[in-house]
Amino acid sequence: MNMDIIERWRYPRFFSNDINLSETDLHHAKSVLRMKQGDKLIICDGKGTDYICEFGENIKIIETVKNETEPSIHIRLFQCLPKSDKMDMIVQKAVELGVVEIVPVISRRVIARSDKITRWNKIAYEAAKQCGRGIVPRVSEVRKFDEAVKELNNDTLGIIFYECGGERLNEILPKRDYVGIVPYIGMFIGSEGGFTEEEIELANSHGIVTATLGKRILRVETAPIVALSLLMNLTGNM
């Protein structure tokens, strides 16, 4: 790896539209990171451009580079709400793995109905900073399952992971020529109880393909990590 790139990874990272730090980020830079005049930092515009800057009373741009961490696939994760704080980890790891949006979903077997959109978006922001993303993936408002399955456009490959079986991802992607281009993918992961047969049938009726992650039953917080890792690997993004 180029030494300049290695050096840049060490710089603190922030997101801003106007190359200025918010009060929260400025406090973090001064009080937590102990940044001083002349220290290097990266400010990303959230659209794929990184600005290498010098910290100070007036932030000075010293280099502009294209962010190269964004994957070539555009994945929306439709995650049925899990119990306790498991959604916190799911949001964090999904952002690290490259999703562009996380949609909390209420399905038939969802027990927890918590709505912590502000908290989850903060987690997404911090995860995007930590892993060097070129955008900040958003956590959108909670949807009911029947509303969520209707959201996918004709140019989006819908995949719903089902513990009772389905096609393997390495069979699904080549069939639809989704390797080597910039596809849009909407993936559905169930809550602790999984999906009902009726929900799978509803998803299938809207063109969403049923997929499997193997014969072992994965925990709700493990399934999205495995699914995203496989998708990224199969499309050359891992």
C-alpha cells in the first residue's frame, strides 16, 4: 500500500458539507483527541471526496483526494428489529461492511418495538468515521414488513434470508448478472423468530428472492454480518 495512504489512515476523520467542524466534532478534536495547530485531519464531504486539512483556528485544505472505500454495490439492509440493544451492533457492523442505508422493520415475529433512530444514526456516523467511509449511511424510519417489501424498484435485486432454506448467494448473483456492474440490492434479515411462511410468500410475490446462509441457524446479530460479508466478497468488494 502507498505510504501516503497509510499515513492518511492515521488522521482523525470527520464529515462536513462546508469544510468546517460542528461544535460537537470541534469539542471532540480539542478535548478528546487533543489536536493542536497544524495537526492533520480528514474532512469528508459525504459525497465521496476527502479533504486532507490542517487543524487550527481556520481549517486549511492541503490536499483533495477521491475516497476509495465505497463499494461498487448499493445495499439497503432491511433489518427486522431484534431484542435489547442488538440493533446497535448491527448498525455499527453494517456500516463498516458497506451498506448505504439501514431500514428497521417490524415483522410478524418482532418482539421489541423500540425506535431509537437518533441513537442509531449517531452509531452509524461514528462507524463511518472509524472505517473511512466516503458517505454516512443513514438509518431511516421504522417500516412495517408489508410496506418494506413494496419499496424495491425494478432495478433492485431483493433478497430475503430464510432459515428454512433458499438459494445460495453464489447462485443468485451470477443468474442476474449482478457481478461487475453497480447493482442495487435490498436484503431482508429477520428478527430472533425469523420470518413466517406468509411473509416469505409476500416477499416472493414482489420479486424478492429467498436465500440461505447455510444449515446452521445464525443469531439475529450474526446473520447480517455474514450476509453482507458474502455479498461484498462475491461482488469483489472485500
